[in-house]
Amino acid sequence: MKKLAILFFLFIFLATFPGLADKTVRDPEEATHILVGEVAEVEGYYDYNEYGDYLIFSRVTVRVDKELKGRAEKFVAFSVEGGEVGDLGLRVSNTPAFKKGQVHKFYLKKLNAVYKLIKQEKLQPEAKAQTVCCLTFAKWPSKTATFYLNPNCNDMTSSCTYSEIDLGSGSWQPVFNLVIGGTTSLTKVKQDYQNIVFFRKVKGGSTIAVTYTWYNRTTGEIIEFDMMFYDGWKYFSFNNACTATCNGGFYLSVIAAHEFGHAIGIDHNDCTTSIMYPYADYCETGLVQSDDRACAATIY
């Protein structure tokens, strides 16, 4: 994540990279503690989040080696969505997957004796077997997955929402075939062997959408995904009959294409031209690129 050294450019940066800028501005203000330490233990457990989703969480215990801001105990702990329990794992697209022995710079907020992770920067990254333009974490046992859509989106009709989601998911063809099997009224995430896509009527801070990918730890095979779009953002359609010209928001199909990459087992990467780059520009038009399909083809 790039930092701005000159405050004069802050307004331009905020307008161009809303997600990135939001975190860059808030982190120093919200973090009561900035620490460098090694992950000593990761323990998975089930619980509900603030929206009533039933998820796997990870309780991460860190041995503090250096205090950069705030005084802390020798060991501190916080919880994040995602993790592993028994044979089941959950990857949450906007949350890092912590492993024992990793060394990070942690930005934490302490409230009522409880630490909350704001962000982290890995200081000793593990050796990557894959290039930075292609990172994967699991795969489906076949090249097809069916999902169900709750098309209740603030900014467009159900039929237009359906078309945009279909456009985004379809851009992974011919490597992987994502099929809309019908509609659903579901609006909660849980592991129930149903792949669902829905909109949550809140704005998720700097996060536009989140994909929850459930997988079998033993086989490395994906068994389900749930995808949620924060409906506090403005979504637009490439079809001018569906929405006005994009302004101060995102083409739904573009954000969907990124999230469906997670749904088929592809992680974020560092290549700005890739659909799996973790930051989005307002009104960005690029869908899945040939290099993204080539990445998917390495596991399918």
C-alpha cells in the first residue's frame, strides 16, 4: 500500500482510489497500538458476526517484539473472520489469513480491553511458488458452479442486476462456468452448501464487496461460496437503459467479476491490470483479462 507524503495530493488520491484512501486516512487515527510481532497461535472457532452471519473466526495471538505506538502486553490477541476448524476452512476475501510464525506490523484499536485489527503489513513474507500476478488458494472439483441471486439492489431493477451479475460471472468463461440457477431471498452467510449472492443494505467502510469461500482442508476443494455486496455504494450498469452514466460509483459487473475470482479460488495479486488487483477505481470498466483466465487455467 502506497503512502502519500504530500498532503496536497490527498484530495486527488481520495477521489481516485476510494477504498485505499479511506484506509490510509483512518489507520493512524484509529490505531491505539502499532506493534511488530510474530504470530504465536491461530485458533479457529464458530461464531456470529454483527450481521448475524454464522462464520469461522480465527483468534490470533501475537508475541509483541516492538511497540511503535501504545503500550501492550507481551502477548496480545484479536479475532478476524475466516479460518479453519476441523476439516473445514473459510477464506474471507477482505481479511488476511494468518499463519503461525509470520511476522507483521499490526495496527490495532483497543477498546474495553479488547483489541481489534485495523490492518496489517507482513514483514517476512513467505516464499511464493507462484508469480505475483497469479495466486490461488483452493479449487472446485469441476469447472462449473451454480449460484442463486438475491437481486434486491438499491440502484437498479432485478432484471438489470441479474444481467450485470451474469456479465461479471460470465467473463470467467471458458475456463470456468458460473451459472445463475435462479433467485433467492437469503441475506445471511452460512455454510449450507448453497452458493448465494446478495446485497447488504449498509456501507462497509472502504470495502465494496466480500466473498466467503468454504473449502475442505484435506482435499483443497471448494464446497461453497457466499458473496455479499455492500449496498451503501453506488452501482451502475453498462446498459444505459438500466442506470444513468457511471459517476462516483462502480459498474456492478466489474466488482462481480473480481468477487467471482475469489469464488473459484483465486486470491488478490499485485498486478494493477488484473481483475484480482485488490483496489478499484470509480467507474472502472475492465472485466476478466486474458492473464486472469490463464491464472484460473492453472487449477482448472
